[in-house]
Amino acid sequence: MSQVEKVDPTAKSPEGRTTFFEGERLRFFRPLNSARRELVAACLRALFDRLHGPTADYAHNLTREALRELLFPVVREYQSFAVEEGGDDELSAPGTDDPQVLVSMVIRALLADGWLEQFADRTGLVTAFRFSRPGKLFAEAIWSLDRPSRSRQRNMRSCRNALEAALSERGDAHDLVDAYEYAEKVIEDLTDGIDYFQELVRHLMQAASARNQWAEFGEFLDRFQRDYSKQLTADNATLNRQAIALKLEKLRLVAEPKFKRMDEQLRDIAHWAVKEHSGASVYEWLLSRIEDIVDAACQSKQPSFLKAMETYLKRVNGLALQSMMLRAGQTRHAYLATIQKLAEAPREEQDRLLAHVGHYLAPAEVRVLDPASFKLKSATQRRKAVVVSIRPRPSREERLAAALARAESEAFSIANEEVAQGLRADLRVFQHPIRVSAMPTATARDVIRAMQAVEAARSDVGTDLVTKKLPTRLENEFYSGNDYEISLKK
């Protein structure tokens, strides 16, 4: 049998990259794998909230005394938690019953394993503490688990606002790079809501009493009215997606000087895009990537979000029906049990039980409806009701006005599918690409086809049409803009 070679944990990978578990991070996750892991996680949450949370005090560094004061109440609260079995580390030693000693041990463990680091506070001439870079990243994940879900589609809105900034007069390539980075995180907006509803379902099924179930459902209704109802109405992903698509289309039609300026800026500041892009322009490639990412996120996650919400509502509805049936059954069984108990009890006991039951039934009041309040409608009233319910027939003038309005709206409206089919037929006949500037403009419908050609080619379902922006401009008596070349995929 061949011997197993020992691996140096501080060695570098064959490609020359430095490994994560080296130096002080050799046993980075050891505190979270200790016997008091729940206490360590609570301390990390408190530390992150103090150093990087919404109420963080950036004016004062975290000294040793401040660190001990911060962790002491946390340790006292979580010290009573059961220590996991099999723990043989320093946090489960016999001397850790004293909270002061346990605080010191937690600080030493976080320092030794690379979660915290010390630095010199030149203002106060003391040693201060802060998170190391990996410690901050992992502590933020632990801290975020206890925070309520805040699915406000912030990345979707940020992407939309960055594109709006790029369209302004002062817009530059940095706005486009920001929009791309926000678009990459758009899927987090919908995933956050899906995870929230799945967590609600798990808690709902684990609840032991109906009181807890209704309390959670009441909390959900408040949260739905405050946050999630907006996602299904004015602030939903579909409207944000449409706004982003509209702004991307406007950015594709910017003036030639701005197009060249932003493309040159992108080549200077986005080296990763220069390496990954396909085609002649980094600018157009970045716009296409933003559109593809947002579309993919909405198409894959929006149905899952609605399905997760529907699943939770179905579970709550089932529990509500079950609870009402059980309560109704308990009420019926209570009367039957009382009657059976009366039948089996002696006469004196029956009198006492009947008096007791009568005491609770005395406030009940039974009322009968007055027969005089029921009146049949007369024949005249019934005829009036029928006349009101019949839809009035439109007059000839109203029908003529509706037909004219419909004809006017359809006179200059051509479906994208029809334009795409015409382009595809022309390309197969001519056997070479077609320029928008070369398309006929003899009639109004020809002008509309030419103006709508690029949009129809990009939105075509068959995706066999390719559009390419040309450096030349299109100028005629009807409109002006960038010239495009349309061809079939090979």
C-alpha cells in the first residue's frame, strides 16, 4: 500500500495562486465548529453590527475595553445555551463558566484564527480591533441571516437609474459599467423573495400550535402590504424590465460622437469587457449583455417567486380550514359530552350541571325574521330590472365613429412579425445584406417598415436576423439616425 503524502496547508497551488487557508487563516472556521458555535456566531453578529451595521460608530475605533463591553452581554445571554457534545476545545473547558473568562477566550480565538486583526489607533494611542477582510465577508453573511428579507428590487432599480444617467448629457462609460454590475445582481432581488417564502413555509409546518401559525400569518400580511404587494403592482419586475429595455434601445440610438466617446472610454476602464466582447463595438456588446442578463433573471425567477408565494398561501389556507373544522368539531363534541354526562349522572348532579350550563346559555338570544319583511317584486319592477340589465345597442353614428377610430389606429401600425418576414424574404432573394438606408420609402407603409426594421429584426422570435450598426448616418426627408445592416445568420 502506498503511503499518503502529507499536504502542506500553507503551500501554493500549482498555478501559483495563494491558497485561502494559510498563515493566521489556517484554522479559519474552527471557532464556528467549536462546542459553543452558537455563542461565537452571536458575537460575530454583534461585532459586525457595531463595525459595519446601519448604526455603526465610525468616529471611534473599537478598543479592547469597548470590545469586551460589547461582547459581555452577548456571552451572558448565550452562555446558558447547551454546549454541543464532543467539544474538546478551549471554549468548552471547565473554567469557561465565568462570563469574563469566556469573553477573553472568544476574543483570543477570533484573533488567532484570522477573524479579527489589531491595528494602532494613532488618535488614542491604543490598540484597536477590526475585522480582517475574509472575517468581514463571512461575518456579514452570518449577520444577514438574522435580518428580515428586504426584497425591494434595489438592483433592478439601480440598473435602471444607471442607464438613465448614461442617457443624460453628462453620462459616461462609468454609468454603463455600473448598470452592468447591477444587472448581474438582478437575480438576487427575486431570489431573496423566493427564499423568504420558502422559509415561511418551513416555519409554518414546524409550528406546534395554531396560535403561532396565525401570528406568523398576521406578520406576513403586514409585510405583504408593505413590501411584496408593490412587487406585483407598480414596482414589479416586469415594469422595471420594460423600462430597462426602453432605455437600452435609446442608448443604441445615441448620436455618433457620444457612441464613439463611450466606446473608447469602455475600452479604457473595462478591460474585462474588451477581452470578452464579440463584434466590433464594446458599447453594443455591453448593452446586449445587460438586456440578456435582466431577461434571463426575470424569465427564470419571476415564475418561481409567484409559485413560492402561492405555495405559502395554500398551506395557510389548508391550516385555516383544518383549524376551523377542529374547532367546530370540538364545539359539537362538547354538547354531546355534556348530554352524555347528564344521562349518566344522578338526579342531584343533573340539576347542578343543568344550572351550570344554563348560566352560560342564558345570555344567548334567538330572534326570528318577521314574515312581513319578505315581499315579492311586482311585474313592473321585474320588467324594469330586465330592461336595466340589457346592454343598450350602439347607434349608427357610434358604430361609425368606433370604426373610424379603429381604422386610424391601424392605418400606420405594422406588426414586427410582418416586417421580419418581409426582411427575411428580401434577404433570401437578394442573397446579400440589406441596409436600412437602401430600403424603399415610396409610400407611408414603406417608411414605417424602414423605421421599424431594426426593432423587428432584434425582437424576431426566429432569431435568424442579425443587425449591425454602421459608422455612417441615415438621412432622408422623413427621418434621420444611425444606419444599420441586416443579414441572415450563416
